[in-house]
Amino acid sequence: MAATNQADLPYRMRRLRKTPALRDLVRETHLSVKDLIYPIFTEENLDERVEISSMPGVYRETEKSLATRVKEAADLGIPAVILFGVSHHKDENGSDSFKATGLFARMIKIAKEAAPDISVIADVCFCEYTDHGHCGPIAEDGDVDNDATLINIGKQAVNAAKAGADIIAPSGMMDGTVAAIRAALDEAGFTEIPIMAYAAKFASTYYGPFRDAAGCALGKYDHVAKDRKTYQMDPANAREALREVELDIAEGADMVMVKPGLAYLDILAKTKDSFSLPTFSYHVSGEYAMLKAAAEKGWLEYEAVMMETLLSFKRAGADGILTYTALDAARILRNG
Ligand SMILES: [Zn+2]
């Protein structure tokens, strides 16, 4: 190819990258504190909060320190927290999560009292409250009983709403979950409470550190399935993910989520392109652990890579990001 004469270049992309001000002017995607949702783990009967070894900077909070953490998030301008329980009252159905006095309801009340204006999202599922660690009661065949779970999940969602939850987020991937929750909420008079469906949740190994944190690892009983592959999605399937999202919308979901994050940005982008609902991405525990581990080794610059990662979720179409980096990111965004 002949050398191009300088004057012949039809366009120069570098013109708009010349100065920080020009780059600011033409930037397509912006990350804001308002995009962040902070997940918090709370363990009952705990005297002092405990750092999760595979998630440096993330703790199993006590019920007291939960209030401090929610207030911290609210003071930073973060619009929502999502709560996960580490239960000491597990049984085969996860029935402690139906009770007004159980950890599940107490966490919601504590969070709402600590910061009444922040949105409290109740993660509605049973794996944190069942002794076998699955997301619903186990049928004869050792697998989760889909329809028995639906009956229970209505009770759990109403319990969350009564405790003051602003958003119900079912994460269990049972068929018919969103419809069951919508019906139960409406019947109990909670017609205004929205549902954020974990619409496309994949059976991912990236959840490892979360399972340690929430104490819901599988494998305790021989007769019970050792993985969640009959309800969570096959990581190979994108078309099926869109069908999952479509079904959750038809059942009444107000918002949808794709989980995990980085490895599934294509699913996130397709979901956003295909449907008009607010769409969220969960930057999961394993992704956070990788980032922290590389930073601890001195191989990556934590803050810069974290911010680049969060921005990539926005660019792919996320309206919000559930992330353990939320407090760190919010501090940077406020100061920058
Ligand atoms: Zn679950």
C-alpha cells in the first residue's frame, strides 16, 4: 500500500482524544454512584464482624454492624443495598426465612431503620436458610422440588415486604417464581413492591467465594444433588437466556438481572437490546476475588481496573451493578 499523504486522510480519530476536556465532551458512557448496589452479608449470633478470607474488604457483618454498613452506603449516595443472611437456624425448607422474627426479616428491618431512604433489596431464595444448601426443598429424587419452592417463596416474599423491603429479588431460578411472588405480594396488599428478577442466572463457578461467605455450599448429604445445574443455566446458552428473561417479564418482573457479570456481558448486552426493562448485572464474588488477588500480588492496579470493569457493565447496557466494590467505587466517584 502506498504511503498515505497526510492531507489524504479522510478522518483523524485522534482529534477528539487530544485533551482531557475533549475526551470528557465525547465520552459515551458514564459511571455514577447511582449505578451501584451494595451486597451485604449478615450473620446472626456473631459478636464481631469477620472478614471473608476469599473476599478481602468484605465481611460477615453482625446485626449491629449491618446498620453501620447500610448507613455508610447511604451516606456515600449509594441508592440500594441487597441483603444476604448467614443463618444459624437452617432446616430442610429454610423456614426461618418465613418468620417475622427470623434473621431474614430482622436484616431488612435493621437496614430500613438505619437508612430509611435507601432502597433495601431482599434477596429472596432459600439456599442461605436450608440445611442442604439448595434453593428450595428437596424432592424424592434428590433434586429441588420446583412447585413446593413456589409455595414457600410466596411466604418469604410477603415476609420481606412486611419487614419493609423496597424491592424483592428472587435468585433461585425455579420456573414460575416471579408469577408466584407477584401473586403472593398482590394478595397480601403489596401491589406497589417491584420485583427484580435474577432472570438469567448461570450455574457458575464464579460464585465460589459467596458460597463460603453465606455458608451455603452443597455436598452435605449424599442423597441430594451436588450442584445447581437443573435450575441455574448452562453457561453455553445465550438464546435460552433471552427466553428466561422473556418469561420473567411475562410473569411480571419489573427489572431483570444477568449473573455473573464480566464473563456474561454478551448476555447483558443482548438482554438490554431485546427488552425495555431496567437491566442489572451482578459483578459476583469470584470476580471480586480475582481482582483483589491480582491487586494483592501487585499484578493489577485495584482502583483503576475496578473502575474500568464497572464502566464496562454500563457500556454493555447495565442500568445498575451489584458489586462488592460499591463502597470503594462510590468514594472514588465522589472524590473524582
Ligand atoms: Zn439460592
